[in-house]
Amino acid sequence: MMWCSGQWPVPRRSLHPTCLMCGRLVCGPHKQMVQQLDAGPVRRLHDGTPFLRLNPSRMCRRISSPWSLPEQEVTEHPAWAEAETDALIAAVKSAGHMGWPAVRQHLETSGFVRTDAQCQVQWRQIADPLCRMDGLDKMGPQDGTRLRETGDGNVGERWQWRDQAIMAEIQELHSDSERPASQELGGGLIVWTPLLSCYLSSTSICHPPSVLLPDTIQEDFLIGLSAFFRTPMTDRTGLLNKDCSLRLTVLEPVPDRDHSFCKSLAAVMDARAAYLVSRAQSRGCQLEVLWSGGIDSTSLLVAMLRALYPGWRPWNSDTGFEGDKKHHPAGMIVRCSADSIVEYPWFHENVLLPLHEAGAITIEPLADAEEVSKLWEAPSSRMTITGECGDQIFGSQLLEAAFVKSELTALYEHGLDAPWQDTVLHALLDMGIVRPDYKERWLHWFRPFVEKCPLRIVSAFDLLWWLNVACKWQTVCLRLFQRRPRLCWADLDRIVHFFQTEDFQQWSFVPENHAAKMPDHRKWSTYKQPLKEYILDFTQDKEYFEKKLKAGSLCQVNDASRFVILGIDDKLNVLRFGQTCCLPV
């Protein structure tokens, strides 16, 4: 469960806006707001129903400024009856911890059911925030007004942090308070934020635009590609960085393929876990695993448990804790949230709780996104392990566009096996990221990058995986540190990304393994099947193996820092709006 570094500005109005709370396409509970923005078709499943993620508790419930809504007639919602308010409160109290589907089932059982889609969306917009609302037990029919206000798409005031944060920085620079010390910049940026691209589009440093100007994304191809992925990209091959308007530094180049590599994924997973256990022991550190309930974090947690307690399995109560604390005195801490448990309740009940009750592990709550973003403040005696880089090894979240209608129409219509020129490039043209008259120039810039891949790039699946592993890797590895005001190299060493190794990359470069990442490109449920097989071997949970879908586990931290921090350079200077910096002579 990681935080994403702010909204990626969309290049033009005809696209879906991205939510300032999660950086993803506005969908699901935001359906009505999308229609008001006239942002194109709502994302839908093949049967035409609005697309809602499996874990509704992670859906954002606010649309933030700076989006300006066109003047349109407001759709009247059906009148609410007092009994319906009571029923909704009772349903949330009883089943809210299990998400919207359970709330809806409770309502239907009580005889309160609304069949039209608009009402369903409205009810869900109301139910989701209530599932986290303090003092719910004290609510009653008199709170009906509050419920109606919650359902109108404007939960609380719209966020104005960006302008407030920038103005605060300006005032601080003009005040008598201590000014920030001058910095000697490094040779290039190792990570940068979407805000920086806004400044590149701006004619006024104090008033960056809310969206990227078309000229910026069309003239600077790497920024355009970043707008497509909605993530700042740094090409680890170095080929796409050359003509970028930003000076970028690659920390971890893509390794050359080792043709002698023949390890299985299970062997790589087990070796990585054994190394981390040994590393923690030698440093006297306590292992801390962040578990989101998703495929990546569950598989790494399984690997760590296999390393610590080789003989224990949840389906065999006769096995004991052979590793126990005599091999690792500090034990292991598993940090999870309510969302983690909702995403994989079986694992929590049948694996984590028995181990916790036996004293083999310690379960600690991870309250919210704010707590995740401040992991560097944890005790220095801990070594924190995350599931970052798992997506980069296996593919991309954009693969989902082949199964859900979005602005990536070509990918949805032709599928993941279609040539990348007919899908990904077609989408870039449709979105206005690549101008038709720039197509040949863009291909001339892009083809060397495609040819650099250790595997032959033919299909959309191939290209989206290669873009993810080559260009998104560095940003993903560093995004946890983008809010910290100061950094040192020791900070980066305290947080370990389980999949950030050369062995995992070499495994992904083997053609047979590449084909196994998603055996059936027509079924989204087969994505990351090798990891699900690894989990299955440990849990024997066939339902998870057969039905578990990839679900985004990013959450958004909203504070002023995301609007004033522009990037981090290769000397670990954190570049903030308004700071005075000295370039080396």
C-alpha cells in the first residue's frame, strides 16, 4: 500500500480527468462527475455496467479543484424517505467493514432496494464514507441531511492545497524567518513530480496551469509518454532521456540479459527472502512487512514466512514453528490496514492470526496513507519490506484497459495480442499525445528503445511490460521518499523493495517466463499467475488463485508537500518551490 505522487495532469479536456486523491482515472463512484465534465464515456465492463473496483473502500470520494465544471442542469436525485436513511445506517453498521457489496446485500434483505443505476451509485457514494465515519453508532434519522450532502459528490470543501502551499512558500521567502540554505545541485534528477511538468508548461512561475499544455507533451516526447502512464518516467536504458527537457540521472540501468539464467520464480522468491532474513539478523534489525492484501505483497509475505518457518503451513495444523524466535529473535512485524483484510480476509484469518496468536509474528495496524508516507520515522532498528516493483516485473496496470472501456479504445477493441503500433501508438494519437504529423519523428525516437529490449517486442502486452520495467521502475522505487523534506542515502537503505533485484529482472527476460506472466491475454484473472501459483502452493486457497484480480493498492496522501516538492536530484537534494539553488561552476 504505497502513496502516489500527486495528480498527473491530463493533456486535454476530451480525456477522463484523473482524481487528485489517487491519480487514477475517474470512475465508479465518480460517474456523475465524469458526465458533468463531459469527459467521454464512463469506463464500463463488457456488459455495459459502470466499472467499479473490487475493493470499494479504496475508491476516492472527492473530486478536487482545479477542475472547473461547465454550467449544466443538476440531475434531481429521487427523494429520500426517513426509513431509507435508517436502513442505510443500519446496513453500514452491520456490514460496512466488508464493503459496498455487503451493504447492498443487507439493504436488499431488509427490503430497501433501488434498482436504477443512478441510485445505486448515489447509495454507494454515501455508504463508502460512512464505513469510516467516527461516531456512527450515534447517528440516527436526524442525520438524513448529512447523508444527502455526502451523496452530492462534494464531500466537504474542495481541496485548495496547491495554491495555499505555493503562497505559503512565497510568504516564507519574503519573511524575516530563516531562509533555506543554498544547495549545490547534482547532475540530474533521479525522480520528478507531475508538478514540475506544469511549470514547464507555464508562463508564470507562480501560477502553473492545471493541465499540461498540448505543446509540452507533443514537443517533449518523454513528458508525453509520462502523461500517457500518468507517472513521471525515467528511461533506464537512457535512450528516451536524451531529448527530454529535463536532465535525468539513471540510478539502476536495465541489466543485460543473462542467457544462462535458469532459476524458477519460486527459487528466486525463496532466495530473496532468505537473503533479507540473513541481512536483518546481521544488522540486528526487526523485519517489517507492509501487507496490502494484493498479489505482490501477499507473495512476498509468503516468501518471508517460508524462510522464517519452513515447516509451517496453514492447511497442516500438525506442523510447528521450526524457525521460531531462536533463529530470528526479533520476529517479524506485519503491518496492515482494514483495506488489507478486506482484500484477502482468508489469509488474515488462516495465516496471520494463528501466527500472531502463537507469538511467531506481530500484527500492527497501518492506520492510513499518511502513516505509510512517513515510514522513515519508524524506529531505525526496523527494516521495512514492500511489494514495490512487482508490477514492473509482470506487466502494467494499463493492461486492464484491454478489459474495461476507457480512452484506450484501440487496446479494448483489439486486445493485448494486437501489434503495439495498432494499440499503444494508436492510443497516443487518439489522446493527442502524439500529433499525426509527428508520427514518423516519434517512431524514429522510440524504435531504438523498442529494439533495446532483451525480448522481441511485438504485441501491446510486450510493449506495456517493457515500458513499465524500463521507464517506471526508478519512480516506483523512490516514490515513498518524495514527501520527505531531507534525504540521505541511509534513508533509502532502510526501506527494501522485495522485487527490486537483478534476479527478478532476469527471470522476466526469459521468453518462457514472459509468456507465463499472463498465460491467457483474454482473461484478466490470469495476470501474475506465477505469483498466484506460488501463493497457492503455500495456502492451498484455490478460490484466490482462480478468482483474484489485480487491484490497485496505491493511496493518496494529501498535504502541502505534494504541491511544492518538484523532485530529487542525484545528490539527494529535495527540490522545493522557491528554494535558492546554486549550480556547480
